[in-house]
Amino acid sequence: MKKMLFVLFVSICLTVPGYAMTLAWDDYVDSSADGLRVYHSVNESTWSVLVDNIPTSFSATEVPDHPVDNVRVYYLLRAFNDSGESIDSNTVSYFWATGGGGTVGPAAVVGISLIDCSIFDSISDDGSLEWDLCKGRYQP
């Protein structure tokens, strides 16, 4: 019996994704966009693509856990098409603490936010917008 419980515990741990945080945004309605990109930065001056080619029909995407502990990471969103990219969205941040946990920085006034979907992935539909966003998020 102990062996079966251990195997069950290990299999549950192995199925927990490396994506706890989800970046969510207002519905994107510009039909000229081919897709969306999430950028990240640790200094708000050097940005690099974190998640690319998100279809505009999505309103949220998983954000990979940051590989370095005890660092604040900033995130923003841009739309793109053959002509280039949009201006930056508002910026949100997350402080990645030791062991993968952390804290969300001040929320942007409008536009984008961070949600910890690990909470909502483990419960049935609670009727909240956060649960809906987590359930329907883009998964790279």
C-alpha cells in the first residue's frame, strides 16, 4: 500500500507543469495582427521574446518558470504582422523566489496581469474569470 501511494505521489509530481504563472490580457481585437508575443526582461531595457506566435484568439498564455532564483522579471505583450510590431503593452512583473514561488509586482492599470494558474488547475470550475483564463490559456 505504501508503495502504491508513493508511486501515485511521484506521478502527480511529475505531471505538475513547469508553468505556474500565466500572463493574461484584454481580448485583442485588431484583425491586422498575425499573432502576439510575450517579451521578458530583468532590467526593463533589454527585452527578449519569451513566448512567440500566440494566436490572437487567446487571452492568456503560460509563462515558463524563470531559471534564476531571487530575481524580478518584467513582462510585456506586443502584437505583430508582416509590417512589424505594435507598441509595448503595459508591463507587469514577478519576483521569482527560491524554489519557484514568488510574488507579483504592482498590477498594470489596464491591459495585462499575472495569474498563478496552479491554484485553478487543481479545482473544478468556480465560476471565476481567472479559472476561465487558466483553462483556456495558450500552452507553448
